[in-house]
Amino acid sequence: LTPVLSRARNEGVKILVLDTNIYDDQLADCTITSDNYRAGQIVGEYFLQQNDQARIVVMTHEATKSGRDRVQGFLDVVEGQEGMEIVASIGCEGQLEIAMPRMQEAIEKGLEFDQVFCLNDLASVGVVAALEAEGILDQVGVYGVDGSPDAKALIKEGMMEATAAQFPSLIGKQAAEAIYDLLNGEEVEENMLVPVELVTRDNVEDYGIDRWQ
């Protein structure tokens, strides 16, 4: 998007970027995202509370900053802790239809693991489907990021352990406020981070199973 955003900026168009980052942040008047690094951290902190030792698979999407930040937040908490071993990183582009077959392939190749951290809940759902198809879901804990309705339903049913919830409605509200500020000639923060919260079986009902936060 860099060429078209550069042209828009040169013509005086205001640019807001939501829920992701562009390659050149200087082209945006304002970027609003969830605190993706913190999302990985809070899942990692809960993970250590639940596990004394683990062989962990990490599902990744290296092309996105949000994906990299989430994974790095998780690894910075978990990696190097006694009893914790990262046995594989599997690229899945954050997509259910890619995560599922790649997880199945890892299982068929004999990869030994008992926990999976996914960069987002789409990947988590794919991983759960793969584990269920192979008959080993009850032996593996799955952790994600997003707080999607599907993931919360899986957590409620005991098929996932936890996710870090994003708040899309709050991102939208902050975007609307930033637009009005820009239209009124006021300055806005270049980068806004929206807080995230941990969702587990203990509090999943508080977040609404059938909707986003």
C-alpha cells in the first residue's frame, strides 16, 4: 500500500490505520492497534501458572507485525523457563484452513508436543480441529489471541485453555474520535495501543460467548 498511501498523503488525505501496521508508519496520521505484545505476555503468564513443564508448538505468521509481536510476547515470558521447550514453530498465516492441515502434518510426522500457542484464534480453531480429528485434543492445551466468539465457545467447552481478548468496538470508538480530531485540525497520537484482557474458563461467560467484546 505504500505507493497509494504516499500519493494520498501528498494530496492532503488523512490516513488512519486500524488493527494492523503498515510498512512505513510515517505515512499514517494515526495507527490504532491492540497491545499485541502484551497479548502474548498475558497468555504466557497464565501458561506458566498452568504448566510446570511443556513441549510447545508455536503457530506463527511472520509477515504481520501483530503476529510477530504476539509470538514474541509469549516467548519472552515462557522461553528459557525451566521445563519449557519450544519444539517447533509452524507458519500458518493466521488462517484456519492453513493451520489445520499443517498441524495434522506435524502430528503425522511424529512431532511430540503437549501445548500449542497460536498467534490468533483462527489458527487456534484450526489447531483444535486437527487435534480433534487425530483423537488427541484431550492431551494438548491450546492457547490463542483475539477473544473471538469461536474461541470463547471452545474455552467454555473445555477444548481450549485461554485467549487474550481484543476489543474491536473500542478500536472503532477511538478511530472515530481520532477522525473528528483530525478534521478539526487537532493533533492525535501517532500510535495508540488498546489494552487486552485474558479470557479463561473462569471468566469466559463475562465476555459473551456469541459476540466480540
